[in-house]
Amino acid sequence: MVRINTVRALMAPVFLFCLLVISATPANAQIEDTGKLIQSGIDDSNILIREYLKPAARGFGAGLNAGWFNSASTHSVLGFDVTFRLNAAIVPGSDKAFDIAELGLQKITLANSGSGITPTASGSSQSGPEVVVLETVEMMGGMQHTLELARFTMPAGSGFGYVPTPMLQASVGLPTGTDIIIRMLPTYTIDEYGSFSLWGLGVKHDLKTWLPGGDLIPFDLSVMAGYTNFTTTTGYTVEPGSGSYETDPGNYDRPETWDNQRLDIGSSAFTVNALIGKTFPVITLYGGVGYETSTMNIKSIGNYPVIIPEKLGDFYTGNRELDIITDPLDIQIRGTNNFRALAGLRLKLLILTISADYTVAEYSMASVGVGFSFR
């Protein structure tokens, strides 16, 4: 059996970004070891891990698209603000579980009769069903033999139906009613988790500058667009465990065979919004409609152990053996949010601002922020 907490290794760098600014996140959830999924082969492991991580990736992408603004107005020339926001995407019920039987897996099947429903990373904290990895091979004489390569229980979810994404950004006013918004986290390395970085660039423009008598319009009108990119690289180790299988000492018993394994994770998000708002002495109300997209890519780099049927010449022996697969995971998860609507308010106390808004979408979003503003 191969031992590695693959899901924790996959998502820890992403959730660590949250841990830098908040004390508790889904990274604290007890996610069962799922490294054994690699034993199911490249195709099945990519499908299973993709389905398991889908809500975390989609929620994280939606969070990267949130928190760009706390009003529909723009700054005066060289006016600026610095704002920290905490966004929490709400995972819909449909993404808290999936049915193994509907995935078209090649080697994995349920170990027992019953439901194939199993939780995703944001689903129930109860473990899923037991599954087996089977492969039918042709032995000498043409006899067909089904060999069990692995048996394991599908992992539990975190029991936490939210995906938090904190964000720190600054914006500055330019001429012609335009704001430039910058998000930046230079590459940062923590030994246990690896390195990660974030950057984003946005622009907001006052539409009233183009309307006749725009200064007489008693509310704010603007459009904004923003792009955010998050990347992380983390080293980890998947090693052969104990089990009944043949090994080739010349290839698989050397520790360096499993060196230089790593995960590369990248998430990008883009949003464009039309905003309307009204500013009063202390309170600002704002709302709008928008469009957003996001994508997360997950790749495993290096050599990894896998159990396969042992073969001599053109026929199989009926035994198992240890083999190597290279770069087994190459997963892309696209966000589901397209169009969205939002409403919010901001309190301004001298230079201190406190804001909150709610976004209605497939992955709805609650967001709160605090900052300093010199408009």
C-alpha cells in the first residue's frame, strides 16, 4: 500500500495562505489518507482526486474574485486605501458528495453492495464506502484472472461547508476617475509546506465622467475588472509501503527513486462588474452584477510507486509487483460561477472603513473587510 496524505498535501499550501491571517480554516479538518488512490492508476486517480477537491478549488477561485471593492465610487487623484477582506464561499449541497458509480472508473469498484455516494473535501466528516482496485489479466493458457491490487475506504470530508479566502490589497486614484487596484504576496517559503505567491491587478472606472451632466447624477456608477493569480509548489513523499508484491531491487529499493516529488498548484481568476452605489456621510451602499471565471491546475511531478499485475513475457503470473509511474496527476478544475449579483455596505469612521457584502451565485459568497481610506 502506498502511504501519503495526498489531499492534505494538495490543499495544505492553499489553506496555509488562509492560516497566515486567520487562526482556523478547513486545513484543520481531519482528512483521511488518500495517497492510496494513486494505486488505481493515472486515469482513475486523476478522476477521483478531481471530484474530491472540486468544491475546494471552485470555492477558492470564487474567493479570489471577491473583495475587489467596497463602494461604487472611485478615489480622487492620489487618494488611496488599504483593505483586508475575508471572503467565505458557500459550497452548494450538490458539491458536497459524488457517486463513484457515475464516474466511469476503469479499475475501481465498490467492495460491497450499497451506495457509492462519498463525500468531497467540503462534505460530511464521515468516511465514504470501501472500494477495491481490480484488474482482469490473461494468464498462460488464455485463462482470465481478476487480481485485487488495492482495497481502501474513500476519505471523509472536512465537515466544513465553506472555503475561506483572505485578501490584502491597495488601490490608488488616477486622473479621469480611474482606480488601480493591486494585490501582491511575494514568493514566500515555509519549510513544511513549500513556497507560494499571489498577485492581482484590477481597475475601476467612474462611468459618470462620460455622461453629460454626470456630476448631477445623485449616485455612483462604475465598472471594474480584476485578475488574480495564485501559485504554490510543495515537496512531499509517496513511498512504497508494506504488502504482498514483487520488487526489483535494481530499480525500486533505492530511496533516491522517490526523491524530488512535488506538487505544483496554480489558480487564476478573472471578474468584471458593473456597480451602482450611494455615499452618505457615514454609510455607503453599493451593489452590482458581474461575470467571473476561475481555474485551478494541479500537477504532481516526479516518480511514484504503484502496484500492477506481474507479467512474464506475454502472460501474467497472477502476482503483483511494484512499478513506477511518472507525473501521475494532471488535474484542471474550472469554477462554476459565471454571472453573479451582489449588494453591500460600508461604514466610514474618519479614515477607518468597515464593509460587508454578499454575492449571489452558484458558489455564493459572504465577505467582510476592514481598512484605511484617504479618498
